[in-house]
Amino acid sequence: MKAMKNPPGAVKTVMEAICILLGEQPEKVVDPATGQRKEDWWKTSVRVLGNQGFLKNLLNYKRDEIPLQLMKRIREKYVPDPMFQPDKVEVVSQACAGLCKWTLAMDKYDVVAKIVAPKKQALAAAEQQVAAAEAILSEKRAHLRTVQQKLAVLQKQLDENLAKKDELSKQV
């Protein structure tokens, strides 16, 4: 893809989304037609694709720490775009279709993570409560064992004393 001088729109769109997720900034270029400065994501994309650790960066992407504003941009501009679908991008570039799938997967992961994160926190709090309750229970069981041992000693003494009483009453 990085060898393309003027890639199809679908490739540019997918690479723009990838650059946004990776926190890259577009280059500012002067549009020859209007003379205005505009953002050129393709130059940034070529630089990102040229990075030898590009795939490793995608594999090790910190998906739990995606900034909210990045996901908002992805959801507003790219996810609803009908051309931003892996099957439509695959017609133009199979490699780019995989990157499109990755971007959509990051979106879905972020949605699920936002739902699951409070539940994970609640689970951790509940596990702490259970651990505390189990520690108290263990302490109470140990206390119960000592009380039962004392009770057994006292019961034995009672039986011995009752036997002695019966012996003495027979003698009387």
C-alpha cells in the first residue's frame, strides 16, 4: 500500500482511521487548486506504513487506553461510512481490508470495555468483601474449635463427676 502514489479513496480512508487511532497527526500541505492549507493523511500514512514495527504496534495497541476523543472521531466519521466496510475495502486492497477490520474491532472492543469496566470494578470490590468475610469466618471457626475442645474437656469432667456421684450414692 505504501508504494501507491495516489491510492483509491477506500485505502486513504482506512489509513486515515489507522493514523488517528495511532495518534498520528496529518501533514499540512497547500492545495494547488485553491491555495489553501489542508490536511494530508496519505503522507502520514506512508510514514506509518514504512515503520518496521507497524504490525507489532497494532498487535500491542493499548486498546484499554484509547482516548475518548479518538473513538468519538472514529465513530462519527468512519464507522457509519458505507464505504468503510471490510468487504468493500477488500475489492480495492486485501491488506487494507484487514486494517479496516482491525479499526472496527477496536471500536467494538471500546464499546464492550466501557460496559465491562464497571462490572470488573464491582467484581473486584465483591471479591474483597468475600475475602474479608472468609477471613472473619476462618477466625470464628478457629474460635469455635477451641470452645468445642473446652466443652469436650468439661463434658468429660461432668461424666466423671456424675459417675463419682453415682458411686457415692450407692455407697451411702
